[in-house]
Amino acid sequence: MSSDARKSLSHRLLGLALLAAIVLDLLLGAAQIAYDLRQTRQAIDRDGTQLLDMFRDASIQAAYRRDPLLARQVVAGLLGHPGVRQAHILDGSGVALAARERAATAAAHAWLSDPLFGRERHFAMPLSGPAPRQQHYGELALTLDSADRANEFLANAGVLLTAALSRVLLLGLALLLLYRWQLSRPLGRLLEHIARIDPQRPDLNPLAPLQGHARDELGRWVDSTNRLLAGIARHGQQRREAESHLQRLTQFDPLTGLPNRQLLQQQLGQILRDSARTQGRVAVLCLGLDDFNLLNEKYGYQSGDRLLIGVAERLRALDPRLGSLARLGSDQFALVQIALEQTYEAAELAQRVLDELARPQLIDSHAISLRATLGITLYPEDADSSERLLQRAEQTMTLAKQGARSHYQFFLASRDREIRRRRQLEHDLRQALHNGQLELYYQPQVAAADQRIVAVEALLRWRHPQLGFVPPDQFIPLAEQNGLILEIGDWVLERACRQLRDWHAQGLAGLRMAVNLSTAQLRSDKLPRQVSGLLQRHGLPAHSLELEITETGLMTDVAGAAQQLHSLRLAKVLLAIDDFGTGYSSLSYLKTLPLDKIKIDRSFVRDLTHSEDDATLVRTIIQLAHNLNMTVIAEGVESAEQEAYLIAHGCHESQGYLHCRPLPALEVTRFMLNAARRQRAPGAAPLPFAVD
């Protein structure tokens, strides 16, 4: 019998049942044998007593008469019993009248019977006369051999034990057949079915119903197991779906379906390893859409999402040599170009990207063209790891956005130094305000009608102790990014209002102060209260403070900006829109927002006299301002020809190097006081404002 068979449940149950049956049968047999033993002992005692009683009277006669013949007859009668081995009769004086014995019967199992019954049993009876005297005549004694009774007892016990063992064997055989039929075979079939179950798809091989066990425990076990397997299968399917969904969430962009930054890093790492083996070159292009937030505000976020999906589809179709394409963030994408032979191939791909994005997309009946800026890094020239390669591509793109838009830029070592310088500037800027390194310069704004100075614009300057003057277009974006712009903006407003108060006190009454507001300031809830407090604290008249808001800052959150502008209008300040025409603007906003002035950007004024496109745009802006009853001012005026053209077409005010360059407070004060005295002189000609 194999070890598996011996370990089977049926054999274990059979063993337990047989053991219980044997123990029970042995107990019952032992009880029966004990009873028979007691009965046999009693039978031996009864035989001896009955024999004595049977020959008592004859023995008394023989002892009384002292008759040896009669005594011998009595003894012979006793030995006629097969169990009597020895007998004798004694007279009153103890003399034997008759005695006789024979050989003991051979016992088959004397080693067992002798301890149970003894080898011989002795019986004696006194021989006495009748009552009342009961005179003693002698003694009758006999010895019984227990062998016959013992042999009979042992034979019966053997039969009893044999019958018990037979019953146990028959019971064991019946139980074995029963267990195998009702338990082992069904369980064996269940085990075979379970072995065929696929752990990944347990519902494909359910357990087959067991014939004859539909309503018992095995049948219920099969049903419960099948329900359990179906539940496990459902749970496994749900788990796999959840894992797949989670993997897509962790590795893919849910909007465009493109790989995200995490998966891109893995793919780029593998691409670089493959390229290292083949000595190939790889280009990483980091793409950032220009002014995408403004498009979201203008057309809605759902339209913005459709634009991003369209961008992803166009990028997918660009180049079959794209090793990877991913979405890095809200408006940023990354392209990995493999099998690069020449650097210009990356430039060609970048230009195709720009051209493809410039092709209008039709979103909700709007034809929208996108502009983008790309930063490009090359492997192995610029970096040898996926992290550094992607990081430098992003840095290059960020730096490129600070210059002209809608172009691409390659990473250079000088660009890396520029990034380090930018970080140092950010650190130094935090100290600049408290160390007195920031100051205001002022540039006059001149009325076209009489060439009088009607306002000055406060311009922030940073005098770095090591670097000298840091251009505003370098440190103001840093302040906007690190949150310092609010603190700096508060300082500018306070310093400008204080300076305007001093100028009014010096006789320059009616002079206005123009201050640029950052987007963060425009969103600040405290701005209207702050402005009202400044005007009141410094005693400035209404409309003496002019706040300039960039078109880009205005369009970032039109609804919020409109609420702020209405609150500022209640504070009696003038509101101007700066750099008009450089962003995504809507004429409807100009009509609904409480604006007082439009400022024409210097980029349109610069080529005004020899670019018909710029001239047309300037004329359009001036006409628009007239139609909306707004004042219009042009900045960046550097020549008399530009000034004459602007005046001829109705521009109200101008600002630029033609009149005066930005000056510190002391110098511009001297300039304006001199101009005012000359203006008041009798017969004075128009002032030559150009000052070295």
C-alpha cells in the first residue's frame, strides 16, 4: 500500500473506526470472559459441595460403623466423577477408613488455567451424628481437578475472541467499502477537479456535481466552493482591472493617453542604454505652449482640453523616429527623437512642431492657432542620464520663454551658467528689498496737445552690489515666481505715493503717478483698501494715481479682474491697460471693464514710420480708444517722426526717450521743476524735453 493511500482520509477513518470497534469488542469480550470465569469457579465449587452432600449419609454410616468396606464403596463412588482426583474417609480418631486417588488430567494451557482456577480444589465435610448431640464420627474429603472446567472455559473464551475478531474484520471491510464509496471516491474526484483549476481563471473549471451527494455536506461543499471560485474570479478580474487602471493613472496622462513623466523617464532611460550600445544620438525636445492659460480663460477649460488632445494627436503623427512622446504637465510635452545623425535634424523636427501647432484647430467654431517654445538637449553632448537630459531640456525651454516666443532653443553650457545665475539672482532678490538695493526711477509722460508733463511712470530698478543694474525683465519674473512680487509691489506703491505727495508739495500740482500692477497684486483682495489707504494717508487727490494692468494679467482671470477694477474705480484711481495688442485680447472686455487709458506697446511704435502693418495697428488702437472714450498713450517714442505721426492720428499722450529717459527721483524732480518754470515763462516756446 502506497504512503498516499495510507494517508487518505478513508484509511484514517477506517483505522479509527477499527480501533474503536476492537476496543469495544475487547471490552465486551473481557466482560463476557470475566463473567464466564466467575461462573466456572462457581461451578467447580458447586461440584465439590454437591459431591460431598451426595455421599454424606453413606460416609456417616461408614464412619459410625467403622466399616472399611462401605467406606471404600463411598470413595469409589466419588472417584466415579471425572473431576475427582482424590477422596478419603477418616474415623473419629483420624484414622483413614478408605482413601483413593488417581493421576491428574493433563491441562492444555496449564500456564493460563492454573493462575485462574488453581491446579486442584480441596473440599472437606465433618461427619456428625443427628441432633441434638451431633457426635463427631469422622471426616469426608475430596480433591477436584480443575482442568476439565478450565479447558471448557478456555475453549469458550477462544470462540468468543474469534467471533469478536471476525466481527471487527467484517465491520472494517464494510466500513472500508462504505468510506471509499461515500467519501474517498467523491473526495478524490474533487481533488482531481481542484488540481485542474487555473488560479488565474478559477471560474473556467468549476467543480462538477457529485452524483448522489446533491443534498449532503459534500454537495453543499461543491456548491459553496463553486460560488467561492466565481467570487475569486470576479475579485481577480476587478483587481486586474484596478491594477491596469492604476498603472495607466501612474504611467499615462488621462486626458491625452500619452505617457506621463514617470513612464517617460523609464522609456528614455532604455533609449539611452540602447543608444550607448549602438553609439547613437538622441534629442530630447521639451515643448511648452505659449500663453495657454489665456486660451483656457478665453475659450473655457473644456475647449482647452480639446486643444491639448489635438496637440497630442498632431505630435504623434510628426515623425516615425520618435522614440517616445509624453505629456509632462498642463501645457508641456516632451518628444524623444532617436537615430539622430545631425543636430539640424532636431531643429527640423522642432520647426515642424511649431508649424504644425500654428496650423489652426477648429474648436467650437473658433479657429485657434497655437504658439510654443521648445528647449532641446542632445545625447551624449549635453547629458548622459535621462534625468539630466530631460531636466536641462525643461530649463532651456523655460529660459527660452523669457525671450521671444514661438521658437526653439538648444541647450548650451552658457545656458547652464545662466540657470545658475538665475538661481543666485533669486536668492539675492530676497535680500535686495531689505538691504535698500531696490529703487524707483521715473519717466515723464507728456501731453500731445501742449507738451506739458502730465504724469510720470514709476519704474523699478535693482542696483545689485556686484552685478550693477539688473534689468527688470530678469528679476521681476523671478519675484512673480517666488512670491516676492506682492511685498515688492506694496513697497513700490508706498514709495510712489510718498514721492507724488512730495512733488505736489513742491508745486507740481496736478501731476499723476503711473504704477504698474502685477498679476498677483491684481488678484489680492486687500488691493482696493490698500490703495484707498495710501491716497488718504498721503493726502493725494482723486485720480492722481494711475494703475497700469498688463493685458496678459487682465486676461488670466477676467471675472476676478473685473471685480477688482470696479473696486479700484470706487477708490478714485485711474486704470490703464498696458502693452495693449501683445496678448490674447477681446474687444468686448474693453467695453465692459472700467478702463480709462490704453497704452500702445513700444514694439508697435518702434517700426511705426517704416512698417505699414505697425502703422495700421497703431491707428486702429487709437481709433478704438476714441470710440470707447479712453485716453491713449504711446510708449517707446524715440524720434520726432514717431511723435508727429502719433499726434497727427489723435494720440493723447506719449512717453519715451524723445522726452526723457527714466531718472532717479532727485534728477527727475529737477527736470520737471525746470520744465515747469520754463513753461510759466512769458513767451516761452515749447519745451525741448530731450535731456542727456
